[in-house]
Amino acid sequence: MNRSMQASFGFDTVQLEGSLFVADQLEKAMRGDAAYQKPEDYHIPMGLRFTDEQGRAFQTAMAQWKYFMVADSPIPIAGSIDQRTEAFVQGLLRDALGYTALHGCEPPQIGESRYPIGFMACDAVPLIIAPKVLSLDTPDSRFVIENSGKRKNSPTQLAQEYLNARGSGWAIVSNGALLRLLRASPSLVRPSWLEFDLEMIFEESRYADFCVLYRIMHASRAAKIWEAWRTEGIEQGVRVREGLRIGVTQALIDLGSGFLSYDSEGNQQLREALFDGSLTKEEYFRELLRLIYRFLFLFTTEEREILHASGKNEKTIEKELYERGYSLSRLKDKAIQRSGWNTYPDLWEGCKTVFRCLDRGEPALDLPALGGLFSQSQCPHLDRAQLANRNLLSAMLNLRWAVAGNARLPVDYRNIGPEELGSVYESLRTCAEHRFCLKDFLFCGNR
């Protein structure tokens, strides 16, 4: 299972894929700090404490899991109906998570298509249960939609296509080991769901992780609260996009002025080239833009775990070395905490190492040879210059944390959508159109 959100959430049993929720909004819900998370919102009876009810639910769920995994009742083969999985998932939802209105149903029909969905929760949330031996993304004949023209569907595809045909709503999919939450989506280009690793939670008796599952997946959240959280996240995303537009411009200023003010041989050569005209303002500005593009590429590929040559799901010593010593993700917290905001250039030297490795490839860090944007011909003057940590971290602060009102909100590059990316590139285009005004500010006092 992909653990890409562990660093953000602190729980490796939770995975957010796509734009189902804004990561920051989801993190608040995981902590219990979001809207609609008072004890009464969870329908906790008077006289009972919320923590006590969570504890009771955990003990119930643990007992159900142990029965589900009892050694003398083997998991059936892939082609059979796994009644124990159905019993476990229904019991977990009903007895631990409050889905008392959970019942079997006839396969719903929309138009000419009939969907093999056997359960409905809270009257409107379809529940699709697959055998434990079947991945939620593996096509199987049991999940074929009648009159769809397909021979097989995965459990997740079935849920998504039903929701999209209905035009709205949420669905739950589980094989006992994993539990996913999905929502109707007009786009099937990229998967979008929230997943909980039930097997890890119960096999390792992770009470804190179960509390996260309880806070988000309790029946009182079904449909209405999930939708409210999503809407709030979208509104927050709009504020983040607006803040990011400002942040991109400020990052260019941080970098442009930082390179011009640093005292080293390479920076002196940069200043002399600008002074004698061998490097024009336009060319310098284009190098700064390419540097921003490099950062954006790395933010996105690191957080989506698609940067390394070995592939997304393979853990290697080389990847770990990169993450600990070279990744740009490690600068995110440094920037917001303002730790290391000094005049040393070591962080920039680490960035240049990554750029060189991506130009030619570096097996020691599991980095492929990409060339292109990372070629030495793209930012020749910047690659020879030095940059103080405080200028680099200031740029990171403005690129990774968007100003929204009186707060800074993290930019979720893993799940960043076309609107957010469009906002970034629009900001860069706007800066380019007004480059003379911007560069006059950058060059003030440095001519």
C-alpha cells in the first residue's frame, strides 16, 4: 500500500488519493478539529463521554476482526462468495461505526444499466463488499454492470460508475482489509478516494488510528457531513490558489534578489554579466522562471512518489537517502518553522546536486536522467551562483504555504488539481508580462 500521506497526516493507515478532500481539511477532521465534530454531532447519548464511546467501538471492532481472522476458518478461494467478509464489514459498520440503517438491497437500476450492489447504508450510501482475497482495484466478473458492454469491473469502478450515473452521492467499498470512501465525480481520469488500512489497524491494535477512522467514517458523517467538509475544503482551495498567485511572485523576488546579493565568485560573475550586458534582464528572468519550474516539478513528483527510477511502490535505500538528505519536501517544515534561516548556502547546494543528478541520472539516489529542464544549459548563471538559506527558505515558504486571510495554508502538491496548477502558471505568465517592473525591483541597488 502507498504510504505517501504518512508524513502529512502522521498515520500510515490513511491514504488520500485525488481531490476527494483537501488534505489540510482532512487533517483537521482526523484530529477532531473540523466542523460538526462535537460529541452531540456523533449522536453520543447524554451521560457518555466521546472517548469512552470510541473505546467501546474499538473493542467491538477488535473482537469482530479476531473472529474474521480465526485460524480454523480459512479465507475462501478468489472465485467463491466470501460470506465472512460480508459479515465482518457489516458488523464493523453497524456495531462499531453506528450504521444501524444498513440493509441488503436489490441491485439498483439506472436507465438500462443494473448495478450489482447488494447493500445500502443510511438509505443513500451504497456499500460494495468484495472478498478479502480480491484487491479493490482488480476487475472481477462479480462486479459487471449489466448492459455496460464490459466483461469485468473492479469494486471501486463499480462504485464510481454507479455514483456518476446517479449524478451525486457517496459510496463505501471494502474487502475487509481495506475500506474506501468515494464520491460522484465528473472525471475518471484520476482516481479519487479516501482509504483506511483496516488490517494494519486491527492486526497491530492501533487505537489512535481507529479513532481517526471513527471520527471520519462514523454513520453520523454519512453524506451530509462529508459533503460539508468537502465544500469547506474547496472554498479553502480557492483561498489557497489566490494566496499561491501572490506567493509565486514573492518567490521570484526572494530568489532574484538573493542571487544578486550573495557574496561569492559565481554571484560576482552574475552581477558583472548583468552589468556589461552579456546577460540581459530578460535572460536572467527566464533563468529564474526555469528554476521555479524545477521546484514545482519536484514538489509534485516527490509527493506523488513518481520521481524515482525504481517506481512508485518499491522502497529502496537510495530513496531513503534522497528523502533524508536531498528532497525538497524536507524544506517545507523548515520554511514554516523558520529554522535554518541563515546566510549559509548548504541547502541551495543540495538543490543543485539534485538538479545535476536529474540531468544525467544518479543510481545512488535512484534518480533518472531527465535532461530537459534540468540540463545545465537551462540555468547556467544560477547553477554557478550561491544562495543563502534564508532566501531559499523564504521562496519555499511562499511556494509551499499560501497566505489565506490571516493564516498560511499548505499547498497540497500531491493532490493539486488543474485549477491550482493553472493558477501557478498564470502567475508566472503574469510575472513574465510585467518582467520589466519586477526586474527593476530586483535590480534596485544592485547595478
